[in-house]
Amino acid sequence: MRNAVNNALKKAKSDIIVATVTKTQRDNNIALMISEKYIAKALLKQKDIWEHIFKVKSIKKNEKWYKIVIHSLKINIFNMKIEIKYLRIKLEKYNSELKLIINSIWLSKGENKARKNHASTILMFKIEVKAQKHLKKWVLAAKSTYRTIKYQDYRSSNQCQRCQTFEHLQNKCNKSSRCLFCERNHLTWEHKCQLPTCKDKQSCNHMISRCCNCQNAHLANSVMCKTYQAAQSISSQKDHLVTKL
């Protein structure tokens, strides 16, 4: 989908580059990560160019939320979607001044939680000082007390060595393998020159580099790659749109 959006923008002679398009685990929203902070509004203005790619109810600029995590929460009580709302009610009832902007979110997917007795959940606040107030404190939930810690986001500049896309690492990747050198569907370490006489197991003079992110003639982690540059740019200043399915 990212390539489709960027192709549509390029065809319309727009300079905007979308670095990643990801689907959120919480509510199946789609997040478009953009290279510079100021261009989210510009992308919104140009939504007529690319919104046909997504079948969504609404498109809006994402707000920054501040997150803390509760680990090892007993999930035999809170497991289904309807009960995650119940968890929020109990958290706010038994913990003074704890007010969340939305229901808490499980870190694990449903199929993974089914194999566990405990799981982690994210608590989100709109104001940083409120999140800091409850950070590293004990909260009461599910008839037990739990210590909160700061939530660690994956950086937008993190590049997966399996699929070569950004904002996640290899151990969290469920995408198809893509080669760093030639963009083909194999792991980078499996790359071999197409010439039978070539003994080089990795890149060689016979190889024509091809980036799987932008389809230009360079490695997928090249600093010349516009997708790579965009991902590096938003690692410190995240700005993105959320499309509501």
C-alpha cells in the first residue's frame, strides 16, 4: 500500500514521501508515517490523490499520546475485547487520579494471549505529566498490584533485516523475506550471484542492486534511498495520519 500511495503522489507531481504504512493491532486503523513534521497537513490536503487506495471511514492527523505499561497482568479475568473496557473501568475506579483517554491495549495478539496466563497492557494519557505521575508506581488491577514502567516505542529508523522495511526488527517480522541486495524474495544471507562461475556469495561486480523499498538501483539500506531518508527523519520527529477503517 505504501508504494501505491507514493506512486499516486509521484504521478500527481507531489514531493511528499510516505515512509511506512502499517495496520494497528488495537483497532485495525492504518497509520501512514511521513518524512517531515510539517507535511502531515499537506498530505491531508492532497488526500484526493491517494484516499481511494484505502476503504476507510475517516482520515485525520494522529495525536501524540504518552504511554506506560503494566506487565504480568493476570489474563484469565481480562482476555476478550469486551473485558478490556472492564479493565479500564476497574483501573480508574481503584486508582486515584488515573484517567485514561482510551481503553488500555494488550501488547500481545489474541492468539498469543491464548497460550499465556499473564500479559502486558498499555495505558495511554494525553498529557505527559499525567503519565509521569503514574510511572513506576503501583496500580491495583485484577485483585493484585502491579508496577508500571515506561513504554518503549520502536524507532521509525529501525530497519528489519528480514523484509527490509522500517519501524520493526527481525524478531517481530511476519512479512515475506526480501534481499538487501537485489529485492528478491529470499533472506540476504541466501543471496548468490546468478552467474555460475562467480564465487562471491554476497554482492559482486555482476550484481545490479535493486531496493525493495523504492525500486531504485541501490541497496535497501543505502543512504541514497528516499524511503531510508524518510524513516531516519521521522525517528526523532514522528508525524503521521491515521485512517479509520
